Amino acid sequence: MPRKARIDAPGALHHVIIRGIEKKAIFRDKRDKDNFVERLGRVLLDTSTPCYAWALMSNHVHLLLRTGLVPIATIMRRLLTGYAQQFNRRHKRHGQLFQNRYKSILCEEDPYLLELVRYIHLNPVRAGLAKDLRQLRSYRYSGHAVIVDTMRHEWQDRDYVLGFFGKTEGQARRNYVSFVAKGVKLARRPDLVGGGLIRSAGGWSALKANRLVGIRMKGDERILGSGEFVEEVLERADEELEQSTRLRSQGLDLETLVVRVADYYSIDINDLTTGSRERAIVRARSVFCFLAVRKLKVSGTEVALKMNITQSAVSKSVIRGQSMLREEGTEDIEKVLLEFGNHMRKSMPEVV
């Protein structure tokens, strides 16, 4: 059975689990862990991606992230590729470090955010890396220490989490600690790592067919939430997939998109793909990257090759391109994709 596509969207809450291949260690010492944390912070700050909880174990990592303008897949690629290369060089090893595919579970926020924060931050206690909650306060490789204010990381959004526990910081910290303490004696929660969920068969169309005969699917392996939440997420994901499929079926591919973007911005196609930093070309390239990645669902790798820039530059261009289109008043992106060209230039806002 083919693997299901990841589901993502701006604002989505994700429980990400990264495991070493064959359950082998991905951290051999503190230096490895420090390197991973430093890379994680750099990527999250660079992409403005909120992080609410995290924990490093010996052979796996838990992260609780909210998608910003940069997809989680892009963030993971930047984080894991760089770390794996450094790990292999340092330990003189070759080959794959992580499992082929990290797990990313899109979560319904209201019932699960705080449960996930507690579950993730208690992982070091369950694994014996911290003997108890007192030791967890000083455990350097978990977000718990940040929330109780014994460690600082500017990339972790502690205020958002504490906001659920009280109006003043002192009160909120005390209530948070009490909440976490109650979780120590709770049984393991396989549902929070993707277990115990009934897989949907065939996506939204199958869900609708099942509902017609009175069968209600409880979930999807990629989603943690109520049946209604699962259906809403799958519907939105299928709509986006259908849009990209429809656009491609109408002849819109990377080659065509390059021509249309270059034509709209009155730029030579060759200039668009040279990596030039000229303002007009950067604007056009940014819009191209946004449309290619977000609307045509083309991989960042493929777009980078087409534009002769790095994958990191593509990620930044996607963010910049979305902002530029909003500034130009071009909110109906699908219409722009399908119709803009010589005949549209007079009716579109003038680009300064």
C-alpha cells in the first residue's frame, strides 16, 4: 500500500516524532544533543515556526510545532539533513541515520494541545533520563525546563502554554507543574503518538460514502482529533490536491508557470532563473516559488533546481511571494495561475 501524503496547512498543530533507523541512537553524547538543539532553534526562528513542547531521547525526538508560512516538511528536511551530515562526519559513519519517514500527526488543538505538552515533557522521566519532576526541571533537553523558567530558549513559545494555566506567570507556572505532576502516574498514551486510531480508507470520498450508510470513521493515522475534525482536515486536503491536479490537467506545469510569471512581471525567462538579486527579479522569483510550492504542490527540491537556488532560498521565497501577492491585491491565486498573461496585464495592479 502506498504511503499517504502528509497533511499540512498554516496554523496546523503537529506532533512530530523522529526516530533513529532500526531504533539506533541518534545522540551519542551531549555534544550531539547540543548540536541538534542549536539547529532546531535556528530553523524555527528562521521560519517563524512556533514550538510548544519538545524532548530529546537517545534514539528519538518529540516536537510539538505549529505550521507557520513554511511547511513542516521543509523544516524537517532542513533540520534532519544538516544534523545527519554532521553526525556522520563526527562519528565517522556512513548511511542513513533516521527512519525513512518521520511521523507527523496533525492534532486538534482544544482537546489535545495541553495533553501533548505534558506527554512530551514527561518522556525523559518515563525513559529514566530524569529520575523525577525535580530532576526534569534541570533536564537540558526538554521544553519543560523552559516553561518552569530554569532554562531559556527564545524559539520555544512558553507564554502560549502558560497562558492556559493562569493570569500571572507565577500562578501559571504552579498550575502547569501541578498538571504535569498528575500525568506521572497516568498510563501511556498510544493515541498521542498515532496508535489506536482507525485508518480512513480512501480519504474524503470514502468517509462520505461510509457516513451515508451509517458508518463513521474515527480517525486517520495522520490526524489526532474527533471524527468531525478528521473529516474537515481530509476535505480541505483533498480540495487542495484536487486543485493542483486540475491545474496540471489544464497544462500548468513548472515550464508554463515560468513563462507566465516572467510575462506578467516583464522579465526575461533567463533572468528569472539566474539567481539574480535584482529587486524586480527577486519579486518575480518569489511569486513563482509560492505558486509552484503551494498551488502546484511541486517539491522544494524541484523548484530549487529550476530556479538555480538552494532549498533554503526556496522556503524563504515562498514566504516572501505570499506576502507580495497580498500586497498586490492578488488574492485569487487560482485565477492568476489560470488566466494571467498578456491579456491580464492591463487589468492587474501595476507592480512598482
